[in-house]
Amino acid sequence: MTQTEFARQIGVTIVTVNKHLKLGTKFRDKKTVSKMRALGIDVELYQAIGKQALSEFIYQEKLHIEEHPIGEIYCYSLERVNEVTQYLNRRKISYYMRSTNDYWIVKYDTTLRSDEA
């Protein structure tokens, strides 16, 4: 298989393939990784560590939660609500949420763990 054919099959440019081979970096795109695995190439997906692994919104809310053990988070989209609730569930922090006219309020309490509620 030529390099051009390989790049076309996984859906990236030849420049991208050369860059990853030269620098030894991992692919970020899940579709590219799954296509390479389908071709029988064992590849690891790039996983960001630390702040980069979280969205900027969740990173800011994480800092807010660490600073204020009991508080509220205002979310103006359902996507943000899902991000916050997933983060709180992962950390086992008790919370409840309610919807108002145009936004959601997620109230949390880090002093009470979700397994105690």
C-alpha cells in the first residue's frame, strides 16, 4: 500500500501522516483511529491530561466548586447541564437541578457525598 493510498483510506492528508510519523505523536480524531484499527494497525487515541482534558467551562466550574463547597451553577444550554452533572457524578458530589424560564440551576453540596444522600 502506498502512502497516498493509506492517507486516503484513513481520511487524512499525506502531510498529516508524515507529521505523525516524524514526530511520533498520537492521532486526536476518533474516526481516524477507528479506520486505522479497521486496517489492523494498533493505535492509541490521544488523551489530553489535566486542564486540556476538561472543557474551559468545566475547568472554571471545577475551580468554583473547589473554592465554594456549597453553591449554584447557572447553565444556559442543556449541553452545559450534562457536562456539569457528569462532572458532579464522577466526583460523587450531591446536587439537584431545576429549570427556570431560560436556564437551569444546578445546586451542589460537596460536604454531603452523593452516596450519603
